[in-house]
Amino acid sequence: MQFLPEEINLLPEKKSYASLAKPLTQVIRNKAFGTLLGRYLGKNAANEYVAKNRIKDGSYVFIDYSHRYSEMFMPKISDKQYDAVISFLTPHYFAADKVKAKKRIAWIHTDYSYIEIDVASELDMWSRYDTIVSISKKVTEAFVSRFPELEDRIVLVENIHPAGFIKEQAEAFDVSDEMPDDGYIKFLSVGRFSDAKNFDNVPDICSRLDNVKWYIIGYGGDEALIRQKISEAGMEDRVIILGKKVNPYPYFKACDFYVQPSRYEGNSVTVNEALVLGKKVAITNYATAESQIKNGIDGVIVPLENEKCAAALNDFIKDTALQEKILSHVINSDYSKAEGYINFQEILES
């Protein structure tokens, strides 16, 4: 928030919306009883849908239903009329129905070939938007396979990265106390502590690596699971959770390799940020990996399975010639995706 330009008008927070992701005890303290009822109804409906359809991972159904059933209890976000409203993270119910706007735009960040959803529910949600922005060709293909009716609404805008700002923030402070030069090779991963990021498998992978300490920045619901896996693998000294960081870029600067061990991604922001900072990058072979980097050119794509992943990472550590080739390409390339500004301006003016 501290980096918002002065000319940006930040609307006041509404307790009902802020309570969508809060523990229920806090929702009650906030007296956001409409949100509480919506979440309760949504949870019950999601439980019924997941059980009826034998869904293994119902997390996307639960978040979809939580917002869908809460929508009726939510106040208008603003009484003003806007030229455009943008919903940047799914679910997309509120920007569609709680804001007056001439144009409605929603973003896709997720690989829809991987997740289990209520297609009818989400089709209704996405159909409320004039334009749907996809962050990669692979994300588009997966989305259209689920929602062919919406293909004509999709446009591509890759994630935009303010390279100058990222490089400036990387110099903001020293992190040697947290990531010391102690003879170990320093791996870094950044992201939500969730199933998608696969951090729960990092301890086992790290146990198979030679002379590596693996640092993780982030927070989320899977933290207890990750810590349990660290303990089970005996990796307390080599897999280090650094927690939530407002500015993660000095940690990027300090690492030797940036590793994205995800089960699935749309188009990983942190991978592109690592490339902006000229780091050696390895990512797992999730469905959209080849749209993220060119294997052996920008970085390496390694298998997702733990043993094979570790073997490929060990090979990358040892192959200094490949590292030099990759770094030569990376430091002479522009990963800001600045053309996205032009693409987005065209969307607003269309």
C-alpha cells in the first residue's frame, strides 16, 4: 500500500468484504453477519456439490461458493459510475454486480486443466464480463477447453513487471543474517503456502540435494503441513521458512538459484521477477511451464516427481557451462513484458 501513487484514490475498506477471508471468530467480532451467513450457506452448498460429484480437491468450489452465496449480502462497493471495473483475482462476483461501470474486465491466473470446479457456476460468473484477460497462451487454451462459449471474450496480456522498481527494491537492505554465506548453495522459493506451490515436497527434494539450503518466503494455510514435512525429513537446518516479507527482492538478490517447484501455475510472477534480477531459475514441469521459460535458454525445466526433480537440480548445480549460457541470455533479455501496457490500453479503448 505504501507504494500507491498519490493520484490513486483508495476506497475505504468495508468490513463485509474484508471478512471474506478472516477466521469466523473475527467475522463475528466485526459484526459482519451477512458475510458470516453467506459463507455458511456457501460452505454447506459446496460440501453437497463436492460429495455428490466425488471431487477430490474441492478448494476452488469452496471459494467460488463462499463468494457466490455471500454476494446477496454485500453492499455496493461505490455509488459512482466508472469507465471500467477490473476484477483481478477470482472469484469475480463482486466487481460484476457491486460496481457501476461501462466495461467489465476479469483476469485469469489459473491453469484450468488442473483444477476441479463447478463449471456451470463459474460459467455464470465469467459470463458477466465483457473482456477476460489471460496471462498466457496455455492458460487461454485450458480456459477455453472448459468454457468454449467465452472464447471470443479472451485477450492475452502477460504479467507486467516494473523492472526498475524491482531492481531498486533488491538493494533496499542486507539479508545476510537470514541467508548467510555459510558454504551452502542457496535456493529460494516465494509464494502462497498452498497445494499449487508444492512447498510440502520441498523438504524431501532438499534431502536428496548436495550441499543446499532451501529458503521459502510466503504464508498461507499449508504452513503447518510444510513444517510437518520439514520435521519428517529431518530438514530443520536446511529448509528455512522466512515467512511473509513486504519486500522479498533482497532475498532474490541473495539466492544462488530461484526454484519454482509448483504442481501448477498460470504464469508465475516470481519466476519472471527472478529473471528480471538475473537469477538462475529452475521450474518444475507443470502444464504451462514451457510458456514460462525456454528450457536451457532462460533456465531449466525439471520433473515434478521428487527423486527425478532432485536429480535434475543436482545436474543443474554441477553444470556450470549451462549456467553461464543461461545467465548470458538472461542478463541480455527484457523480462518486464512492458508491451502489456499497450495491450491493456487497447482493451480499455475498445
